[in-house]
Amino acid sequence: MHKLAYQPGNSVIHRLYPMTKFSWLIIGSFLVFLINNGVILFVLAGIFLLMLHLINREIWMVRGFRLIIFTGLLLLILYLVFDKSGQTLFDCNIELFSLTSGGMNTGLCVSGRFMAIVFLSYLLILTTDPNHLAYALMKIGLPYRYGFMLVTSLRLAPLMEEEGRTIYRAQLVRGVHYDRSNVKKLFLIVRQFMTPLLISALRRADKLAFSLEGRGFGRYPGRTFRTQTNPSILDITTSIILSLFFAMLFLINYGSLI
Amino acid sequence: MTFIDIQQFSYTYPGEQTPTLRNLNLSIDQGAFVVITGISGSGKSTLGKAIAGFLFQDEEPNYTGKIWVNNVNMAQITLYEASERVAYIQQNPEDQFCTLTVMDEIAFGLENLCINAGEIDKKINEVLSIVKGFHLKDRNLATLSGGEKQKVAIASMLALSPDVLILDEPTSNLDPIATENIFKSLYHIRQSQELTIIIIEHKLNQLKPYEPETYELKCGALKPRTSINAYKPGCSKAVRNLTTNQNSTHKENKPLIEIHQLDVTLGGQRILHDINLNIVQDEFVALMGPNGSGKSTLLETIMGFHEIRSGSITTVDHEISKERTSALVQHVGYIFQNPDHQLFTQSVWDEATFTSGNLHMLNDDRKSKADELLAQMGLISRKNDHPHRLSYGEKRRLNLIAAMLHAPQLLLIDELLIGQDMANAHAWMNILKTYTQQGNTVVLVNHHSDLTQDYCDRVLFMNDGRIVINQTSSEAFKTIESLGYNAFLPSLEWDRMYA
């Protein structure tokens, strides 16, 4: 099992400017609510899934990913089974198993939207270094104090994870058993685990504050940034293609209504 | 010309009774290369922070006296202004990184000062060349070795063009090779940049070639030291005589650790290669080698923390691939590198008796043994204190008691002596030596060649995941020299080399 985290690579999506991806995640999430044709949404989710698969063949091994697909399909099935509005498409004698157009479209819509948004977020997370995203956000106006909250937590998270592992091992070699049957004892053990972790986190925060102050952090209301990658022609082309793509989806969606 | 002038400076930490620094006087010339040494807890870091201006920020002043840097009274300027003059680098570079990549880290201070992008890029290249770390430019901080991290920390401070650079034990987490490298770069920086450099350090032997001005901080006051060589506490000689006679042969003793053709792969990377090793009862074994050579991984594997792909390990009659770590607890004591990660309880006494309690072995005998050990290590008066209130050295002693009290046959220790002065180090090595003489075995990861030579029976030297030397201490250092790992040689050899 893999963690859901940035994985370095060199795909087109990897090379896009973080803000381009972030903006399209937001825009895309809105647009899927404007489309009301279940089939289009379901196909859209399928396209995103294909992109995910092309970017990372091991996407199926990412923790929680199968649960997302399961939830999406379950939503579809629940609507098919319980929403009986619209015309009957397939009739069998048991009412629960007959299909109606209303149930079908609403099911595909809800499930398609859910999966499209989740897959789109996965695309962003898997291909974007969160550090670059934080810097990009600060460059377009996110107050740098908040931006660096994100940067420092990104830096400290793996360290804390490593510390957690060491503390667990240190408990193990001192004869601690994680006995789940005894809740009171388990609570004590968890407290014994959290105490060193918390103290260590506070100590780190203290030293980091020291280092921040010693290097002029917060001295001026603004700050500059070193030369970093900027949006390129790739971002413009991708944005144009995506705009055309969504325009086409709208045309299919609403064109058919006329 | 006097550049740093400290006059009658005293400082008491808020909530403390006794001052940490007492009427301290010191004058340092511009461009000097100064080393401040002293026992653990003597106030070296406090002095460093005082010069860097950090101690003048308390709401109510806790200091008396004056500190002038380049004719500026440090008490009268803001911390931001102070940081432009004096850069203070903390003990562990990991603690001071604010970003994730080398370039962001070096740019960080400059960006805060609103320097324009072009200037920043130029400065990054410049300081990386000064610390000879240009090849690190595009790396992520997490992928750097300890020595490389320290170089980046120094570079990120140099980028701010300070007049004074203070380094608080810059090499405490580094192996001797990386240590030598850092000292060499610092000396070079000081020569090329006309910087005043103050190093707070225990490792005086390796600083010898650079002929620094050396001061010792003792009881809150500074004394110049004329000779670096003299830095060995008087008591150590007696200890030495006591232990060098104990050269018993252990060959017939029962093996406690048996390793055959062990390979360990972690995260797709092969960390240990073809390890074959026997460690028997009564032995005091030092595990040495550069950072990243696999010492910690070897200890962890012996304790059963890692999956074994090929080869076998038997630890105190338990075959590791078949048994859980918990089966070993009674027989093996294990001390991790960071004391804070292994203090779980609410009092020193609870901590000392924690393992015995978990193993249901806490009888009256064991309790009186705990009292005895606490008294021996000077912790009996702190019996009811919270363990996290202890000083670093005290925590380390408590770790040692906590691991030893249930009398395990085997003690595995992943560095005990980091940041400890020689007097403490000798005392602890003596305790471990006595423990082995009582029929137990100790395996200690140790960078300190002098102490290894004085106390340990055998040296295992690792490099690149392999055991390259496995010999008695006296033979091992000859082999270490013949293989060219000169930085790992004891001080007597250093004296000979730099005579």
C-alpha cells in the first residue's frame, strides 16, 4: 500500500505550473455541478481515472483509492435500487430490481460528480509538490505567514512520523504491549506514547521559532521570492484545451435539450 | 581591535535561582577563530545565545553587564538588527531548517529581508561555493547527509553576510570524517570571508590543526586554555588503569548474537550487505563507522525491527525471523539515540522501574537496586521529578538505568556520548565496562576513538553497509589507519600525525 502523496515524475501534468493545476481543480469542481447529464459525468470521471492510471500505474495500490471507487459505485447502485422516478427502462417482476430513467440519471450524476472531483484532486496531489504549491500561492498573495505554516508543517510531518515510529519501538523494547482488550491500559499506553511526541513537537517548534526570528522572518509585511519556475506556454495551451473540452461537454449537455 | 567585548555579563534563566553565566569577561578580535568548551550544562549555549542577542528579549531583563559587538550594545538593538550582525547556528541543523529544499533554505533569510530575486540567486551560488557545496544546489534537504545538512545550515547563515558566526556544537551528530570536513570549511570561510567564528565544541582534538583561541567555561566563568591537549579530566587516568588490565579472552563464552550472511533492504535500498558476526558473553563491543554506514540499522535488525530477506540472526537464543521483539525484552536492553523519545512516565522513579514493572519483575530486590543505581548516577534527589525536566545528560543517565535495571544479558546502545564532556563520558564507559565484567554484553555505537580504545574489547567498523573491520581494539586502530580512515584514530595518533 502506498500513501496518498506527491510522487515525482515528468508527465505533462507534473510539468504544469502548480497554480494552473490548482485553478483547474477549483474550476473543474464547479463545472461538474453545472453538468446534469449523468452519462457525461460518468464518462468524465472515467477520463480522469484513465489519466490517473497513465500517470501512476500503481494508483490502485494507493491507500483508500479502492474505497473511493467502491463508494462511487455503491452510490450508483443505491440510486438505481431506491430511486424509481421517470420512465421504466427495464422491468422485471421484483420492483427493487427494475431500472428507471430518473434513478439511472441521478445515480450516474451523483456518483460521476463524486468520483470526478475526487479523481481530479488525486491528480493534483499526485503530481504537485505541495511545497511548490505553497510558494506559488504566496506569490499570488496568500499572506506568507500562512504560507509558511504549510511549508513548515510539510517539513515537520515526516520527521514526526519517524519520531512516532521510534517512540513505538522504544515502548516495545521496554515491554509495553498494545493490549486492545483492556481499554484503560490502552489509554495509559497511548498517553505514554503521546507525551514524548508532544514534548518533542513543542521543542521543535521552539527551535524553529528561534531560527525564523534569527533570519528576519516577519520583519517586513511583505517578502520577495527567489527566481522560480513560472507559468509557461504549456500552461496556456493546457488551459485552452481544457476550456474547449468543457465547452464541448456543455454543448453536448445543454445542446441536446434544445 | 576588539570586535566582541563582553563585560561583567551575568544571566539567570527565568525561574532559576543560580545564574548560568556569572560576571563573564571576554574580548575577541575581528577575524578570530575561537573555540569555547566546557562540561555539559556549563552554559556554553547560553553564552552563544547571549552574543547573538537572544537573551535580551525577555520581558524583564534577566541579565547584568554588557555585550558589545562591533561597538554596538546588543541589549539596545532589536533581535532583527542583532541577527544581521551575529548568526547563530543551532546544534542540530535539522532544527533550524524552515523550508524543504537547499535553494529555498538559503534564500529564506534573504527573501525575508526583501532582497530582489536576481540578487538572491547570485548569493545562493556564492555561499554554496564558499561552503564547497555547489553540487547540493538542486537537492531536497531530506535527502542530505548530516554533514551536508550542516553545510547548508552554514551557507544559509552566510547568505545574510553576518560579521560573526556562532556554531553550537556543529558536529555533535557527525562522524569524524564529516567533522573534519566541517572544521576545514569553517577555517576556510574564516580566512576567505574575514569572519569572526566562534565554535562551541567538545571535539578539541580535531580542531587542533587550525590552532584556535580556546576558552573553557567553568562555573559560569571563562578561562583561556593554553593547550588543547590538556583537555582530559584528572579522574580519567585512574579509570584507565583500572580497566586496561581486563583483557580476558572471551572466545569460549556463549554467543549472544550470531549473524550469518545477513542482507537488509529498506525502502528498496540495500542497507546491509553480507554481515557475518558473532558476539559472545562478557564482551564490550564498539560499533564504529561513518554516518549512514548502517550501524543503527544493524542494531535495529538485531532487535528484530526489520524484516530479514536473506541470512539469519539469533539474538540471545531467539531466532529473529521467527520471534517478535517483545520476546527479547527480558534479555536485551536497548537505548535509542534521542533521550526524549524514550521517556514515557511521570516520574524518574517510574521511568527507572518501567521495564521491570512491565515484565512483572519489580520485587523488593529490584526496587533497592533501582535506588542504588539512581544514587550512583546522581539522580536520587530527582526521584519524584518529571523525567522531561532533567537536563540532557541526566536524561541519558536515566535511559541507561531504565535499560539496565532488569539486568538484561545484552545491552544495545545507539550512541550514548553525543554532546557529553569527557568526564561524563569516562564515568559512563566505566559503568558499562563494569556491567560487562558482571557477565553481560554491551554493543555501543560510538564515534569516540579514545574511549573505544580505552574501554572496548572489540571494534566493529562499518562502511557502506558492510563490516570492514572486526578486530580487538588494539589491532583495529592499526587497521583503521592502514585503510586510511585517519579521522577515526584516537588522539595519541593525532598528536603523532600533527607533531
